[in-house]
Amino acid sequence: MNLAVFLLLVVSFRFGHCVPPNIVLILTDDQDIELEGMTPMKKTRALIGDAGVTFTNAFAVTPLCCPSRSAILTGKYPHNHLVRNNSLDGNCSSVQWQKVMEPQVFSVYLKNRGYQTFYAGKYLNKYGHATVGGTAHVPLGWDHWHGLANRSVEFLQSKKHRVPFFMMLSTPACHSPWTVAPRYSKSYNVTKAPRHGSFNVHGKDKHWLLRQPKTPMKNTSIEFLDNVFRRRWQTLLSVDDLVEKVINKLEEVKELNDTYIFYTSDHGYHTGQFSLPIDKRQLYEFDIRVPLLVRGPGIKAKQTIKEPILNIDLAPTFLNIAGYDVLKSMDGSSFLSLMDSSLNKTHWRNDFLVEYTGEGADKTDPACPNVGPGVAECFPDCVCEDAFNNTYACVRTLSKTNLQYCEFADSESFVEVYNLTSDPHQLINIAKIVDPSLLVKMNQRLIKLESCSGNDCRTIKVEEDGFDS
């Protein structure tokens, strides 16, 4: 008997029947946690968080849609799944992705385990492009494929009886164009983006892209971002309704008690932090922290867990629930044992990698002729949110030393270091004043993480490198 079969039998024994648990993943787009992005989600917090676990240190390993979603699907860091940005040239849903990485996504393994698999909503940004198969291409591993369609309730009603299922609902909210349901068009009409922390603060001592916005921002920029902030919250009210409908239907078809439900986002977002109007793509907490709530069999209610969870941990956790051991090809770890008190707790990481490859334009933006070529995402007043040389890698630690160390692959070889214990809003770059020996240790740790693969990403521990000294 191989290990995978043994684990499946163990899972079946624990749940008192021969059918493994169902799994639902609800994935939002651009939903922050740092700027109160879960405020509109009252039903979700009650139905999932209060009924299970709220993770207070959940992170995306890269702050952009396509590379982050590729990390979720494969359980791999970007340097291993090789999706660099949201373009076809950046390997987003490219022919190369379809041939090499698509056969390795978690849904393939779940389908092989006998799961019914269902996907609805946003996939990878360039999915459907004519040069890579158009919408006729159905990614591997999915029995039911509904791009940008809400068929979740119908699926739960019509699915095969006593066959486990995995359902992924990938909402477009709260991404632009922020299309608000008419019933919520008047909600939060006086709400403004939070003014605390780094809001409307100049990014001094930061890399060149953060030094270019003018501070204070113009009133027009602030009005623009406040409007975006409101509309984002309005669209999330519809997601909150979706969560309630799915959970009610699971209860109606008598599957709720046998179903794990995960709620998270692909990355965070900012509205006015360091005078950047709106976007993501930056290394700071507002762009890399995400909400993560989980309920399911064996999970006690009203838990709060502080261990750092990454989006590359989702795929190994899904497979663990289905009875698989952690796959050698995946960089993440299953966090099932952290949630379920009946399982032996495993030693957990206290540092991880965040990496990003900048995305720019070869031509100058005609609306912003003075900024020159190489930049992208230029919002009001020609503040550009991204560029080719906005390329960086960071090691983030959560332990006695709550640090972030980042290196930029630019002409300045810029370094940013933050002590998030004393400076949670990352206002002060301490790279030039911190003990040089710490910089050496952090640099060495970063090098290891940037080249890690599979088990190497899971087993190297920060204490061994002496960060806590």
C-alpha cells in the first residue's frame, strides 16, 4: 500500500465514511486586509471565520494577479512556476504554461483522486487569448469549467451524490472596473480610504519608483482614490452574498459538515499609501497581506492562528485533505495540522520569500510624456505604479525579529529593510543604520530562498541562520 492510499484511508476513517471531505475555495481579486478590506464581509466573517479559523498572518508570495494565481494553482514560488507578470510574454497562461505547469496544478491531482472539480470565475489574466487556444481551451483538471460565470449553486444541486468535490469560485471583485450591483450603489457613500499609517506620505529612502509621487497628493487624486475605495467595498457586498448562498446551499444538500471552506484573496491593494493612488505590485504589507478564513471538519470555532501562511500552502493543504502527502514538486506546506487539533502539529516556518518581476511599457505613455518609456500603470497626475526595473526579492521574517529585507534588481541595487515591530507601516528604511552583520545574514537567507525548490523551501529555518541573535 503506497503512502497516498494509506493517507486517504486515514482521512476516510477520521470522517467515519469512505468519501473524503469536499473542498470549496472562494478567491477574491485585489482584496486587502491591511486597509480594512474585510469590513464589508460581515456574513463571511460570521459564517467562515467565527465557525472556524482566522489567520492573522496570511501572505501572497507576489503582489500581482497572474503570478499569484499561478502560485495558488501550483503550490510553487514564482521563480519555479516562471510566471513573471500579467502578459503572455510574462508567461501568463501562455503555451509554455499550458504545456509545463498546467499538468501540475492541484486540480489534476484531485481529479485523479476521484474528486468532481468545478471552476467558475476569473482564471489567469491572459486566459482566452486567441494565440493560446482562446476560450475553447479548458485547463487541465476541471470537470466543470465556467469562466466568469456564477454556476456554483446549480453545481451543488446537480453534482454526483457521495462523490467528493472541489469547487473554486474566483470572483472578479474587488478588481476594476468595480461594477457595483444596483442594490448596493448607495452603500458606503460617505466612506473614505483610511488616512492613517503611510497614507499621503512621501516614500523617502525607498526605491526610485516610490520616490516619484509628489506629496501631498492633489485633491483630484484623493477624490479619485476615495471613489475607488468606496466602489471596491460595494462590490465586496455581492461577494458576501455569494458566500452566504453557497453555505446555505451546502447545508440544504447536507454537505456542509463534510466540507472545508477557504476564503482568501490573490494579493492586497493600496489606496494612497506613500502617495501611490491605487494598485498593488509593491513589497509593502498592504500589497502582500491577504485575508484567510477556513472552516471545516475537525476545525474548532473562533480560532485565531498567527503562524505565517502563504498562498503556495493552499494547494498542498487541499491535497492533504484529499489524502495525498505533500508533493515533492510543491514549495508550500499543508497547514491542515495547524487547524485540526486531532492532528500532530508540525514545526512551522517563520520566514518566507516575496518576489516580483516589474512590468513596463516599451513606449512612452502618451498621457504622461515626461515620465519616459519603461513604466506602466500611470494613474492621475502621471504617478506610475510599475516599471521594468521595479523588480525585487524580499525575505520576510515573523519571529523575535519581525523584519523585511528587500533587494532590487535595478541600476541602484537598492536595498530596503524594515523593523515591523517598531515600524509596522514601513515608514523608515533602516538599511543604512542597521548592524551590517544582519544585512549579511538576510542577504544569505534571501539567496537560499530565491533558489529553493520543493522540500528546500520548506525545511530551511530562520533560527538556523541566526536572525534572532
